[in-house]
Amino acid sequence: DKKYALPYRVIDAVVEHFVQFKNETRELPVKWHQSLLVFSQRYKNNLSAQQKEGIKQVMRVHSHYAITPEIRRELFSQQSQNDASMLSAKLSTTSQRLDQIMP
């Protein structure tokens, strides 16, 4: 249950792994859906809009009655947008402080 800070290229590779299943015709196991949910919960703030859109397209093809709504909620809820806004505000504040310290 630890959240590891993954490099962006690793996150990109994981997203690409999930997106590749868009063309898969067989039914995916529950573990696959659970993995996508956990990944979405932990790294939602590190995903670009394009990556989220790719995951959304996969969920349109492969859905699980209980897990897919949770993934959607994680990736596309107002809370995840608020988290991104808070992160942006923190970065701005940090940048301003650095400007004050280092003229």
C-alpha cells in the first residue's frame, strides 16, 4: 500500500500497457480491472489529459460493473481536478518563495 514516486516515463509505459488492451477481444479478469483502479488512485495527479482519455477509451471497451465506475470517479471527478489545482497553487507559492530568496 505504499505509493512509490515513479518516473514519468514509467507512468507513460504503464498507461500504454493498459491502453493496448483496447483492441483485446477476450474478457479481462477482475485483477486487471483492480490493477487499473489502484494505478488510477495512486497516480491520477501524474496523468495528462491525453492519458486519461486513453484510459477512458479502454474502459468503454472493457468495463466491470463495480470497478469501472470507481476508476471514472478517480480520474474524472471534481476532487481530482481540485487536487491538481492545489498542486499548481503549491508550486506557484514555492516558486514565489524561491524568487524572494534568490533575486
